[in-house]
Amino acid sequence: MHKSLPAIQYESLAFQNIIPSAVSHTRSILAHSEPNEDTIREDMTVTHLNDIHCHFFSEHFFSVLSRSRADLGTGSTVVDALGWDHPGSPIALAQRWINEMDVHKISRVALIASVPGDEDSVATAVAAHPDRFVGQFMLDPTQDDAVERTERALTDLGLRGICLFPAMHHYSLDDECVSRIASLASAKKHATLFVHCGVLSVGIRKKLGLPNNFDVRLGDPLAIVPLALRFPNLPIIIPHFGAGFFREALIAADLCSNIYLDTSSSNNWIKYHTNVTLTDVFQQVLDILGPDRLLFGSDSSFFPRGWQKPIFESQQAVLQEIDADLYATQRIFYENFERIFAL
Ligand SMILES: [Zn+2]
């Protein structure tokens, strides 16, 4: 049963251009989505916040990474070399995330198991806090056990998002191994596909001096179009606005209503464009796709750095700069996530 929100929550919003219909529409959205009283934000223009893109850097993640080069030692020595906090058990790491989310008043976060084979770590976090976490997992669809892994993750482990990195794992998006996975996902309620396109820069690999043997050509958003058309009920999320393939990501999303863009990271790919700012990027997406297919993400990952508030603040400022109305803002920061990952 939802709790009704006090009127002050709406009246304190700092938007200049709120039209009455947008306010009443948002009222019904917020009432419908039953926000947790503890996660109602009173200090910012964004009253409810979900984050679709955070990495769950588990013990297993570091352990797999340590096998990349003999001198890296164990997962534990990798963490020490990075100067980061040890994640502890998946339960302990999940609790750390929850504490962080509570500090920043974030309702729900979609966590990514960030190496193939780490589904169980994220599943543990989701099982402990099913109303706060959505589980996503990196999958290499070229592996023999990819179908089995996907079936298990989506059915037994309660995960929702399959994350593909074609440039990293060297396959084409029109390969049969991808459509097999997409077919499986589209048959499950609330499953999604995340496809990393464009420039792939894995900061942790860079820090450890590991080679990034990625084939960027394989991450062309236009290659998602046939897949999206074939599985129109499967939401497909392209992170970082296409990470350098912005135009291609926009075209793909314009052609397929089941393609979404996420706003995550510092969006440094903008440097490849002349005279383009993040403000221009948001404006163009809103002009072409409208507010229903853009999802806020921060790309947060390790502790003690924790949740990347500056990413949120800069994107919130951009939306204010372009006078995005309350309806659009709530869609991007909260409601689109709720719709895709309905509880
Ligand atoms: Zn990421």
C-alpha cells in the first residue's frame, strides 16, 4: 500500500517551467510507483533517484582479474595495489552499497557483475535486498555455457540484465550466439539486454597496466537494430549515449522503440565531437527520443570512492540548463528504471 506524499515535496521543486499538467502527471507517477519514504529527496530538484549503471566489484571479480598476469598475485593483492577498500563477502559489499545508497537517498541501483562468471556475487546482493538492487551480469555469448548461464541467471538467480561487451569479447552483434541469448531474454518477463558500444575504456585494467585488446568496430549501435527489431519486447540499453557513436546510437534508438540510452560516466567521448557539450547531447536525445528512453546511470564502482555524486549533479544541472520539465526529469532519474525493472 502506498503512502501519500506530502504536498511540500512537489512545491519545493526548483523548476521554473513546470506546467500544471506535468505536475499532476508526475503526482500520479510518483503515487503509482510507491516510493520508499526513506528515499524521498527533499534537498534537490530530483525527488526520487535510481541508478541503472553501477559495478559490483566483488571478491570474485578481483580474483578473476588477478589471473590476467602472473605478477598480480591474488585478488587481495590486486585490491591493495589499487589502494581500494577490500570488498569483503558479497553480503558485506551489498550492505556497503545499501549504506551508500541511503546516504545519497537512492532508491534502487542496477548492479553489474563485471566479469563473466560472477553472477552469484550479484545474486547474493539481490537476494539480500530485492527491493533495492537489480542484478545484471556480464556475459560472453561465445562461450559454450552461455545459454546455460543465462538461463540459470534469469531463472534461478533472479538476475534481470544481460550485459554484452562485443568489442571486448570479439564477436559481431549479428552473430547467432547473440540472437540465441536475446531470444532467451525476450521470453523472460522483465529481462533486459545491455550492449556496450563505442569506446571501451576499462579504468581498472588501465591502472593495472593490463592490455585492452578491444575491437571498437564491433560496438557499432547500428548493429543492434536488426536484433531490436527481431525482439521488440526486449528492452536494449546502450550505455554512455553510445560512447562515441552518439549519432549511430540515436539513429538506432530512433528506429527501434525498445532501445534505451543510459547517461552514465563522465562521457569523455564528447571530446571526439567538435563544439558539442553534454547539454547538447541531452537536448538532442530529448528532441529525438523524448524523455521515456533515457536512463540515469553513474558508472560507480569501487570503494572508498563510492557513489559518483558529481556525475549526478552535473547531469541534474544540464537538465536545469535546458529547462527540462519535471515530467522529463523524473522519467530520466527514476521512472524509466521503475518501468523497465518493475518489482
Ligand atoms: Zn560501466
